[in-house]
Amino acid sequence: LSRIGDELYLEPTESGLSLRAVNSSRSGFSSFLFAPLFFQLYEPGSAGPETEVFRCKVHMKSFLGIFRSLPSLEKTVGKCLILLKPRASRLVLQLHCKYGVTKTHNLAFQECEQLQAVFDTQRCASHLCAPARVLAEAVVHFAPTLAEVTLGTGPGGKISLRNYVEDEAEPSKTMVTELWLAEDEFQSVAVAPGSHITFCLKEFRGLLSFAEASNLPLTIHFDAPGRPVIFTLDDTVLEVHLVLATLSDLQSNSQSPSTNGASHLPALSDDFADDLESYMVAMEASEGGSERPPSPTFPLRTPWPAESKPEEEEEEEEEEEEGAVPGTPPHKKFRSLFFGSVMTPGRPGLATTQEVLAEDSEGE
Amino acid sequence: MRFRAKIVDLACLNHFSRIINTIAKLAKTCILRLTVCKLYFILSDKVANGGASLWCELSQGNFFDEFQMEGVAAEHNEIYLELVPENLSRALKTSQSAKAVKIKLTNKHCPCLRVAVELPSLSSSSRIVTHDIPVGVIPRRMWNDFREPSVPDFDVSIYLPVLKTMKSVVERMKNLSNFIVIEANLSGEMNLKIETDLVSVTTHFKDLGNPPWASEDGCQSSAQSRDLESMAEACIDIKKLQQLLAGQQVNPTKALCNIVHKRIVHFILLHEEVSLQYFIPAIA
């Protein structure tokens, strides 16, 4: 959850304790629901028709700091008690350790509105399920700093993952890595042919390492480009969702045709053109002189022509100039589609601008 | 102009990857020259590189199971490509358990070296990862820029100390100064010196041995008639030296350097299948 946002939202409900996080651009949301059975004791507190479910958020760093060193925690801590003290405005975490030592941490919390992304896995056209290990092995081929990746379907039922090259980057200077997975590597495949989506890899990696560690299969639900992609993990006592915005086709249309998953052939086919002879002829014939012609790969400081951005729809977000959260996709391209206001359920899923869903509590 | 090659043996693949990693540490972009028998990684001494230059030569037969190339023309059966070695290094990094790695020169939207890695998988078909590394094709009229540098008329030639030791000394010195003086004599003694306003540090190496260079007529006479104790020195950019030493992942069979007093230091690192020469000019 810390890979997504800086604040941890807690919501104790009858069906379990829900922990959630959202990123600053509202393009990534994650929730972990721990069923009552996960805990030795679970008392969500009285939430009747009069009393609202109590929701709060704490600083992610403060919370994580308590569980800093997992190996030593496993050795020394017997029990952990989490207690919400609304009147004292404190979230209490108490670690009962060996030798009668008890460590009590009191975290300040803020009450907040419900943090809920609007999404529906049923409405997704495509679903993929794979063991976490397979996806982890796939993702390792991409640079750790890679921001976005494109998941696509290809001929023969193969599934591809390719690094996404931004429009601003020179396509002839960037290395493109593509991985193909056969259908039978997945536990289930139900995808619309020719479909593809681009999402933030960094935020996905967080969920992937969790899935790998817990040895759970990961399901990917996706639809058309621009519609959010939903990753789910299911267990008897844990339900995990990660919802990420995807790049809409408005941007991907301006990319070179090679990024269209459907027309891309598997790598070892010999069908691609080795058309270097004509290229060489053209080079030899070009104006001689001792001047090196601009190398197609490494041009001699030719200013990159200002690209005219494709027309943005009126629902485009304003670009925020805040310091970018690492792993957050650029604001202009991704849409926070799914944060419809909880207050007006009839509203369609498309959010207009920076709809702040979880307001800080007004001054007491 | 065509090029395709294939590596199937894992040991060869690892060895090749290590060489690429070394090159990637020394040069941001470099030239890859392909001939029927050999591959060369070349960095020429442009100002942009800080004047340092690199010449690394390997026999393709020692690495590739298949290697086919067709140069620009029958009389010029070679290919010169400009590329970013770091890309190649990254492409090979995750291929450590590959069944096969194929490299091919292609031109879909722009010239690329396509590295296709076939990985084992639990399913019926292998996993394929392709990396398209953009390359620049160097036209024939530019090839003269990338000729093999000749061994300079050096004053002293000496074997290097154990590289690991040298590396840790240089790494620590790097924290104190941007320049390092290498001096050596024909009695097998070498000193590495740094000097700043606050501190000067010298590390002395003895009994290193001096390689015997076959004396061509009058060519190495300057070295022959030289006083054995007299030091030849050059002050060089310490970062370049550190990069050279850091990139050595395997101990070379032979490692030596030739010093032209106050002009240039020429390092030669020889392994069984690959030779690497690195020239670092002296700072005025």
C-alpha cells in the first residue's frame, strides 16, 4: 500500500478490516480487506443505523515504522493489538513481545470520508489469471525504473508485455523490450482479441511482490484503453484489489504502429524486413563531405520538433505541478476515471477534474 | 547488409555478457564493428569522451554458435554500428538461464539490433523476450575514424598490480581527489599518487615486472636506453581509471600499462578470448 500512497486509510466493517490507499493523482487505488477470521479477535465496534462506520487515515510512514524489521518482529512479537480510540484521536498499536515487553505506539489519525474507487470487474471485457511467479518472472526483464508497460494480446492467444515509450521520447533512441507468454502459462485466459492496455508498472510491482510472497494467483481484469485495469488477489481471509488508470487510446493512437499488439508478430519469426540494403544505398548516395550525417539514432543536437499534442477531450485533468510521486503516471495522459463521488451514486464513472474524494476533516 | 548470430552455450553467454558489462561501464555510446571473424567495441578519442579511447576485440568463434554477416559490399565486408552498450547489457542481464539468444540486425522503423532471448518455461512453448536496441549505421566513408590505435612510443611498460587491490586503492583515492598520478619505472615499481591542499596519499607497488616488448629497429630505443629507476608519470582523470578497474569482473590473464611521460597511459587487459585496450590521456 505504501507503493501507492502516503496515507493509510482504515475502515473497520462487519465484513472485516479494510486498509486502503490512493495515489496523489487519483490514478491508482488499492484495498486490502482482512476478513474477521484473519484475526484472533475482531470487534469492529458498534455500527448501527445511527452510528456511522468509523473511518480514519494515518501517515503511511508512521504505520510502517512500527513494523520496520519483519524478521526481528517474527522472532520477538507474540501478539499485535490494534485499537481505535476515537475520543483520544489515537490509533493504538500494541506489540506484545517476548519477556513481558509491551511496545505501545499511539498514532494520530484524521477522520475522513470513505475512500472508494468506482470499478466493476464484471464489466471488464478481458480477464487473465496467472500464478504470481509467472508475472514476476515476466516483469523482471524490464528496467526497474520503467514507468509504464503495455499488456496486449497477440496471435496464437499469446499475451505480451511491452515497455511503453512516451511520445516525448524519441522512438528511434529508446530500447523496446517485449515479452511473450503462451496461453498455457496462465490459469485462465478470457480476453478480447487485439486488446491492449497501458498502465503504471511501478505501482503494479508492489502488488506483484505481495502476491509472490503469499503465493497467490493474480487476476487481471481489463477493458478498453482508458478504462481502469483491476488486479485482484483472493484468499479465504483476504481480498485484495489494485485499480490503476490506463492510457486512453487518444494518446496511443499517435504512437508508431509497432505498438499495436495485434499486428506484432512473435519475435523469432523471420518475417520482418531486413531492409538495410536500400538504407545503406541511401546513405552512401547522400551528400559527401567530412561532415557526419545526422545519425538516425543519435542526431547531432537537432532540436526535437515541438509536438502538437492531440486534441484533449474536455474531461482532461489539469496538470498539477506538485512534485511527482514516484511511480505516478503523468497527469496529462492518465485519467482518474473511477473516482466518482460517493455522495452521488447516480453519476457516471468519469470524474471531471481533481475531485478530492477524501477531504481532510474541517477544523474541530 | 545482414547480421545474425546465435549463442546457445550458457557459459559463452555469461562470458559475453560480462564483456558487454565492462564496455558499458567505460562508454555511454560506442561503435560495434563486425567482421567475419571478430567483433570490436570501439570508442574513439573525441573530446566528449574526455579524450579516452577504447579498443576491445573478440573472436566471434569463441562465443557464437552461429555467426553470419554480410558487410556493406564484397570488398568491404564489415559493418560499423553505433550503439549504447548499456542497452545491450540490460538485454543480456536477464538471459542468464536462456535456452538460446539470437541477435539480428533489423530495420523496421529504424535500424535496430534485435536481441531475442528464448527462456525456459513450464508451458509447452518457450517464453520469448525481444529487446530492440536502436543502432546507428556508420557509413563507409567514416570508417577511417575508427581504426585500431597504434601502441604509443612509451617510456615505461609495466604489469599492473592485482586489479582488485588496485581498484580498492583507486576507489578510496577517488573520494579525495579528481586526478591521480600513475608513475612507474622499468624496475617493476609503480606508485599511485594523489595530492590535494590538505592531503597527499601515495601507494607503492613493487616487483610488478616489466613486459618484454620485442624491439623493432630503433622503435623502442627510448625505452631500452632508459635509466631503470627513473619514473615516467602521467596525471589522469581518476574517474576513468576507476571505471576501467570497476568494469573488470574477471581477472585478466595479462594486465599491463604503457606510460608515455606526461602524455598518455595505455592499458592493455588480455583474457583468453578477448583483448581490451584503453587509453587515458594525461591532464595538462
